[in-house]
Amino acid sequence: MSPSGTLQAPFGELAAAIAGEVHTDPVRRSLLATDGSIFQKMPAAVVYPLSEADVQAVVRFAARRGFSVHARGAGSGLCGASLGDGIVVDFSKFMHRLRRLDLQAGIFVCEPGYRLGELEVALKGSGRFFPPDPSSGEYATFGGMSATNASGAHSVKYGNVADYLLDARVVFADGTAAQLSVLAQTPIDQLPGAMARLARLYQQHAATIESAYPDIRCNVAGYNLRGLVQDDRLFLHRLLCGAEGTLGIVTELHFALRDRPAADALLVAYFDDIVSAARAVQQAMPLGPSGIEIMDKSLLQLARDSDPALKEAIPADIDNVLLMEFDGPSAEACARPAEQLQRQLAAAGLTQKAHLAVSATEKEKFWALRKAAVPTLYTLKGRRKVLALVEDAAVPVDRLVPYFEGVYDLFRRRRVPFVLYGHIAKGLMHTRPLLDLKDPADVALLRPIADDVYTLVDVLGGTVSGEHGDGRLRTAYVRRKYSAIYDLFVQTKQLLDPGAMLNPEIKVYDDPDQMTKHLRYGAAYQARPPAALRLDWGGRFAEEVEKCHGCTKCTTLTTATRMCPVYKFTRDEAAAPKAKANVLRALISGAVPEQTLFQQGLQHVMAQCVNCGSCFLECPSHVHIPKMAMEAKAQYARRYGVPLPQRLTAHVELAAKLTHRFTPVIAPLARRPAVARWAARLAGLAPQRPPVLFDRRSLYQRLPRRMAGDGPRVLYYAGCYAGYIRPELGETAVRVLQAMGCAVDLPRQYCCGLPQISKGLAGAARRAVENNRRAWADLAARADHIAVTCSSCGYALMHDWAHLIGEEAAAGISAKTIHITHLLRNHQDRLPPARLPLHVAYHHPCHLRIQPAADSTIRLLSAIEALRFDDLRSHCCGIAGSWGMLAANDTLSRTIGAPMIQRLNHSGAAAGVTDCPTCQMQMEHLGNLPVLHPVEVVWQAIRNSVA
């Protein structure tokens, strides 16, 4: 499959040979030049294979043309293992199928791009689970998890991915593919030459190999040669699982499932010093915990300082906390060891501050604390950022005390702040220093810090890589760790990859300074933002772009997050929120020339942001991706203009003002198929969409400018929808406000600017904002609230106006803007009695979810007597303002909205409900129910009660 655009030589040959995609443009390549690590390396090409045959073709092409090959999963790795200057093979777009799920047998078969989060959804309610649970599991792929032999918080009991790998298909460096189970059934003397030599190599050195690894519960450093030959058969499973794509590329994986424990109990214990916590872990281990997590004082203090809610939840006088979990067949069976441990800790004088959480609510409270604390690390202010550097070191549990003492001492001596948390039950501590990689002095500290920590780890019998892998971060330390068998690692690599084509520079590579090379930032890094920014950034544009650290959470496919609706249904890296930051970082750093970026794909990446705001809400670093996309679109528009369809759909309010009086003439014409098709073509709209028609009498012709009341004074900002398309909604909103006793102002008003800025028309959006300010800013200053019925208008006034005119100028209006259901909820005692025997199903709009009191509609309608209220708990409806109305986006819009529409149609409700006008249009067009605004439901309930 040939991508759009011209391929750099010689990759046209490869594109012709595979069914998948090949990309060589600088934008696509920059998207895969980074992962979740501190590194950056620009690949020569990106390939999205469709099949194993494609992977074989890539490997053969690379061997023939002299390129390296780098298999990539989700791109969430912390040590740069999937980065390289050759061909990056990304499995997440096409090779992500679950091929087989047999719950009775307890097995599943998948392609490497399939994600753990997807499996968990498939297993829900089955009583089965896949035990390894890395923190990135919601978005981690099984290919990536097998490449690093991932584990997680419960691996002390349940082990690593390798413990569940039953079989796999692998493409080797010569382009041949093999099933591991077939190789394992073949006598050694009948194996292909390299395989037979590998087996004999193990047999010759078996005793040395089996005694060379540290006696520790978690270790993925180097190659795992243990047990390579059993009963005169070659078992490559454990060698390849953890080899980080350096010995072969998996194309299919077979895994075992386990029965999910029926219950668990959580013992939460606070300690006054880290040594007491380490000794508590040693007391716990004989009791068989399923997992123990630690958060030390540095992390807890950072969390308390950065989040007021966490400040209330975390006691100020503690040094660290342990979360100790026990699971089993019943609550009683789990509680027994937890209670015993609680008594032992008290008797040993280690802590009197321990609490046993058995109920689901209590356990969730404490796990929520753990989940909330760690992401605060990514929001720290200042130039120093938390780094993955020595975060994967692990030591035997009985050596934790000297490890803690040594780590605290070395960071204190170097005057480097750090945080410490992790899976202490298996001796693995995520120790993460805070450094500024743009500062040469801090860059110079990388290797000395690593040397110090890893020397301590070696002395204590630990490992440099407990679960994240070696990658570019730790490969230089593999030789030192395995001096007795390192030459066997090298020979293994030479036998299975004689040309060093598969992920070279990883696992076996001698460069003591490797960790300081190919840094995403570095002493030479300089950011040069565009000279004329179109939005107000307060001088922080580069800082905002650089906040994205590549964690990849924004590529979550399940309902665990709402972001990103476009990515969820395309699995296209260009659609991922992090792609916007990656491209803009390439722009401001000069990694790709500005003209090249604008001409070769930047707009394609930015156009896939529909400005729903979900990623800004859910990103651990709170990177403002939507604002970045708006800036990029505006920069593009300034250079190249905006296509006519986008221009037409950006000026709905202007069209309404000019034409609404002629609706009696326009409407019959617009409903004629031939006219509708012509108009759709002109405006670039999908012809299947019903035409958007304006009411002949606008809201401003129906109601006076001021309506008296003895309650709060409210300026009603109706927006284009309630102003011109459905003015009866605006009338209903005013009736409800008056029923609450509000004095209502309905001034002359203009579009909120969101349609324009979303399409790159920053100047037009800014003029709309200024027109509004001139028209009603004085009224707003005297008002108690600025109420909106359109959640998108509310989003614009609360957020986008500050981007256009600056935070200070927008602050007064932003602070007073409130969604109408939030206002009604706050003053519900002023509303007349409300009762309505009606069944409704509610869709929560994206733009409302990122506003204060986002659940106000849910709470308001749930309180109406006799109203049966169902929350559809759905994701984006797919319309995204006018985006989904455009012909180019129609199919994807329907695909995104389909799950919500299906829930709506099968809800049994008499009507749908939503706060967003275009969501309402989508629901009415694709669904089979009438759709109401929440204020219409409230008004019906009030009238029904009066009747």
C-alpha cells in the first residue's frame, strides 16, 4: 500500500512489496522518533504492517539495503528500546487483532499490537484475568510487554509476562518465520544451523549460565539464557520474551489466563522512617502478599504541595506509606494474613499507624491516592523534571535497608532531589531524580548517578533492570552485571542476528556514554518558537510543547479514558494527542525545517484534533494539546489560507443573521434533494446530513433585552443554536431562570469564536470575542453569572477567550461563566417543585466534562421526582461541532458516535438528553429518539408539577 506523498528512495520498492503502509515524510518519522524515555532518534522510515508476510518483507528489504529494524508497540517504554535510525515497524495500527479467546481453556492468541486494556474489557465478568499488570497496561501492547518481559505491582505473586507465554510466531533476521512450539518439538540436530549452534552453546556452558544470574524476584537485564535447552529441545520462549526485539520480531502471541481471585484486602501502613518500612516488608513476605507498593516522603510531599485534595488525604507527619495487598478465595481468607501482619508490625514497634481496608470503597480510596500521587510528578514547575534513569533497579528484599541507606546518601551527597516509589515486595524501587536535561551540568550527572546506584545494586546482589528493560538507558551496564556470560550474550546475538540488524545498540553494545547520546533535549537543545504566535501563550509556548513526556496514555483505546476519540477509532499515530506535541517540538527545535513541516503533513496531524478537550483533562502532565493544535492550525492558515468548506462552517452566526428572515423561502429549497446536494458540495458537507436551518424569528426577536427578577442577576449567552436555530430552547432557558427568580439580561451578542479558532481563523475568532466584549462586557461586570445553555460556548468563554485575548482580559468573563445546569443545581432550592414521569437517557458532552461541576446535569436531573434518568456513560458522539458534518469526516464521525447511538437506541428511554447542540443533532440524525436539552426537561417537570 503506497501512502500519499512521495517516498524517499529506496522505500518505494518496499511499499510495492507489502500490503501495509510505508512513510518517509519528516512528519511521520518525527512522530516515532521518541517514546516515553529521555531519548530521540529519527528513523529513516515508518512501516505499519498488515501481516506477518509484511514483516518478513521488511526484514528482507532491510537486510538487502542495509537498514536496521526496530519493532515498536505503544511507544510507552522508558528506556528508548524501540528507537533507531532505521525502519521502525509499528504494530499498533493494523496488527492488533485478538485472534482467539478460549475462556474454558484459559488461553488467548493475539497479534503484537493488541493491548492489555482491550483484553481486560474482553475478560470482564468472565472470572479470568491476565496477571501481569504494568502501570501502562491500559495502553501497553502485548508485543511491547513481551519484548520487555513486563510485570507490575502484583508480580511478586504472579510473575512476569514470560510466565504466561505459551507460544509465539517469530520473524528472524533472515526473514524466515517460525513457531516456537515447533522449534521446541524438533530435535536439536534437526534444527536450522543457527538454532542448533545456539542450543549447543547453552549445553557447553549450562553450569556457568545457570549460576550467573542474581537471586532476585525480578530481573530483565541482559538475555535470559536459563533453561534454554530442556530434554534435548530448544525453548526460545524465555530468551525472546525480554530480548527487546533484538533477536526476532514476534507476529503472534499465545498466552495463558488465570482464575481471578474472588477477594482482596488492603493493609495501609504509615511509617516514620524508610528503614522501618523496609523491615515491615520483610515481615510481610512470609504471609504471601499479592503486592506491596511504597510511596516515600519525597513523592508524598510533592503530591501534597501540588494538589489540595491530596494535601487533605496524606498525613503531614509521615515519612512513607506501604499499601500491602492480599488476595484469595474469600474476604475472610484475605483479611487473616493482613490482620496478622498488622499485629506483627505493632508488636515489632515498626508502626502503630496501620489500617485494614476490606470494603471496595475503602480500598479504592487508598489506591486512588497512589494513582493520583504519581501523576503529580509530571506537573512539577521549574526546569528540573522527574527522569527515568535508575528507576528500574531492584535488590533482594532482605537487602532493602542498605539499599535505601545507600540511595538516600548518594543523592544527598550529589544534592539532587529525587522521588522513590515502587513495587517494594520484590525489591524494585522506582527511584527518579529531578534533573534539567537542558543544563550541561545536569546532563553530566546522568552517568555518575547511574554508576553510583548500579555499583550499590551490584554489591547488594541486585539488578539494573527489574521490569522496564535495558534499552539505551542501561545496555552499557549489562557487561558489568554479567561479566561471566556477557560473551555468550554476544554470541547469541551473532547467531540469531549475524548482521546486527534487529534493534542494534540494545542489550549487547559497548558504549559507556550511551545514555547521554541522542537525548530528546540536551545541552545543545534550543527552542525557537514561531516569531508571530497567533494565540496568547504568556511566553510559555515552548514550555507547553515540552511538557509532553511521551507516556502514551492518550492512546488508550478503552473507556478508561475519553481521549482521544479520533485516535480510538483510527489507531493512527498522527491522531494521537502526543503527536501534536511531537510535531511542534520538531518545529521549535529545528529537528525538521519549518517549511518542510508545513508542506509535508503538519496540517494532517493537527486536523485530527477536534478540540474536544478530553486530553487536556486526562493527560497526566495536563499538556494543553487542543491549544497547541489551534496554534498550529492558525499558523498554517496564515501561510496557506483555509479551504472554503471550513470557512463557511466557521461563520454560522453570520449566516444566521443574514438569512434567518428568509427561512420560509430557503427551507423548502434546502429540502429538495438536488439543491441539498449542490449546497453540500459547495460547503463540503456530507449530503446525507439534514440541512441546518435557522428559525425565521430569532431569540432576540422573541424576548426583551431585560427581564426583571428578585434573585441572582444572570446574563444569558444563548449562542448560535439557541439564538437562531432553536430559539425555543433559549425561551425555555429564560423561563426556567425566571422561575428561579433570576433577573435575566439578553444582550446583543456574537459567536463565541470557537468555530473560527478550531479551524485556524484566529483573527476572526478574536474579532468575535471583541465584538462580544463591546456589546455586553459592562452588563457582565454587573451580573452575578453568565449562563450558557451550549456546553461548547461555555468551553469557549471559560478557556478559549483567554487564548485569544489573554488571561487577564478574559478573567472577569471566564470567572462568571457557568453552565445553566450548574447554576440551577446551585440554586435548586429556589426552583418550584418539579416532577416528571419520563424515562430519559443522557449523553455527557465532551466540552461539559472539562468545566467546573461537570456532573451538574446528572445531579440536577437525578433529583427530579419520578424522572427515570440513565447516564449512557458514553464517549464522544463524533460530531465535534461542524467537523463531523464535513463530507471528509462523515464516515469517521458516524463510527465514533456509533457506540453511544447504540446505547441510546437500546436504552428503552422515551427521549435522549444532552447539553450540546451539535451532539443533539448527531443523536437525532443517527438515533431513533427525540433529544431534549436538560433545561427543557426541567421546564417540563415544573409545568407538570403545576398541572
